[in-house]
Amino acid sequence: MIELAKHGEISCIVVKDLSRFDRDYLEVGDYLEHIFPFLGIRFKSINYHYDSIKHEGKTIGMDIAFRSLIYNYYSKDLSKRVKSAMNMKQKECNYINVVPYGCKVAPGKKHHLIIDEETAPVVRRIYMDVISGKSCTAIAKELNTEGVPTLSEVKNIKRSFSHGKPQWTHRSVLLIDNIKYTGTMVNHTRESRFIRDKNKRRVQKEEWYIKENAHDAIVITEEYEAAMAAIQRRRKSSRTAHNRSDRVFFCAHCGGKLEKANGTVFACPSHRYRYHDETPCENVHWRKTTLEEMIFEALKKQIQIVKVDVDKKRK
């Protein structure tokens, strides 16, 4: 809504009360006294009988300021109470966050996990494949070929995918790095430092809340440790920084950015190429010099077209 307002597509905003707009009293005052008047937007609050037209060139009023301040404190107090309640559930080692693939919430028990008989075999299969030495990319490719439903499909999550539908990738396969599959519940691994903190900090392992045999296991602890060890062996010990300043080329098939294959050749890193067979992206390999020559020729043609149009207008 704010973006539409900034682009001049909104002329009036109507809210029930200011708590439905923002609970930061400083930000409310800034919007009502500076931003909305500058954008020429009328603001009305039904419950407060507030209309910005009646306050042109004036402050928002002490009653509005105090109410916004009260809502701000109420929001902070509510946040503390919710955080305290969630902390109690974490200490009891109840399930409180995202349900792992292969599990589901027990009927009638909101904070208890049980095995999903339809997807749990997929999780166990991934573990066995990783232990046997298969790469995560190869496993993802097999799952896509067989049409195994992904986490998004199982949960009916609707998102925009550049390839038309959700698919398995090496990142989704790596989600098996979750000790909950062994029946152990782990909570309080991250925490917010303050209200509205978007970057939660990691908590020391000594402060985690851990409970073994909290729910049924899909794999045993030995299998989990063996799979994690296999993944660690294949990961690079060090990362090298690459120059990304010339990553301005895109694949015409999938729309993904082309990546350098060996310094001078650009190739499509598309998930369809990596995780599916027989895709047009597989044949996208271009030398940097060739791409630059083609773009230069295209620019020259565009300039010629513009010159012709300008000459016609002058005549």
C-alpha cells in the first residue's frame, strides 16, 4: 500500500483506528505529519474521528499521539507475553515451528509430531542414498524424474516458480540435516534480541532445549550421523570469492542468470538443467567474447533504427 501511495496511485487511506496502521508512535507521527502531506494523501481514522484535512499545517494532536504511544507499549507488552509463553513450550520440548518433511501434526495434539506414512519413506530413501555415496543433485534429479511430491506440494504452498512447478533441488535434499528425524526434539536454537528483530541470533548449544524420544523416529541416530558425515566429506573446505560484476547475461529458456563455467565461458545454472533430463538449458554455453560481439551488433542495429525514426520525424 505504501509503495502504491509513493507512486501516486492512492489519494486517500481509511483505517478503523491507528493501531491497524502502525504501533510505532514515532513512525505514525512521521507519516501523518510529514510523509502523507508531502505525497498529497488524505488519511482518515474512523474510531478516532481523525481526518488529515482538518489538521493541515498542524500537529496530529495530543490525543492521537498519546493513543499511539499506548498502543506501542501494549504491542511491546504483548510481544513479551507471547515470547514467554513460547519459551515455556520450548522448554517442554513441544513442536512449535515448521513441520519437517516426512512428519505431520498429531490429530488432537497441536504440539506433537507423528510420522507421515506417505512422505516418511522419501526421507528414509534420501538418507540411504546419501550414505551410499550419491550426491544431493543426483538424488534431486531422481526424485524429479519419478515425480515425487515436494514439501511445497505436500503443504499446498502456492509460490511463483520460474519453472512452472516446485521441484527438488540439492538445497531441499539437504533439509534432511534435521535431528528431529531421529525422534529428538530440539528448540531454542535461535532467539530474537529485541521486538521486531528480523535477524535472530544463534544460541549456544549449551542453551538448547533437547529431549530425546520426543516422537517417533524415521531414521536411527547412527544413520543420521552417517548421512551428515557423508555430506560433510563432499563439501568444500574453503570457499573462493568470484567476480560477479559481469553476471549480466540471462538464459532465454528459463530466465536464470548465466554463470561462469571456467572464467570465460558462461553457462546456464538452471535448476531444470541440474535436476531434470533433456532440457534446452543444457546446451546454453557461450564465450564471453561471443556474447559481447552479439550484444554490440544488436546495439548498433538499435541505434540505426533510432536514427531512421528521428530522420523521419524531422522530415
